[in-house]
Amino acid sequence: MAISVNTRKYEDSHGRKPRQPREYRTSPWAFQIDRNPEPVFITANYQDALKHAKKLAQYEVTVLP
């Protein structure tokens, strides 16, 4: 089963899709996993952070602003 990725909250806040800033190799990212109210913080480049968040999820990952 595929994990859905919701970027709406991030896009509403930043006006663009999430991406790794060019000037940084890693950044702190916040995710909501399966609608759990406690955010999960991962410091990595965006692609690696999203992969890790997906491993923690069963259904959905939301990228938080």
C-alpha cells in the first residue's frame, strides 16, 4: 500500500512545494504521521527526511510548515 504525502499545509505557508534549500545540505523538517497530533522532526535533506517519515507511517505523511 502506498503512503500518501500531503504538502498542502506547507504550500499554504510557504507558497511553494517543499524542497531542500540550495544553500544547505540538511534542514530540519516537521512531519505529521498518520494524523498523530505530535509532529515528528527529522534533520536531513528533504528527500531523505521524507523517505524516513514514510517508513514511520502506515497511511499518510503531512509536511508541516
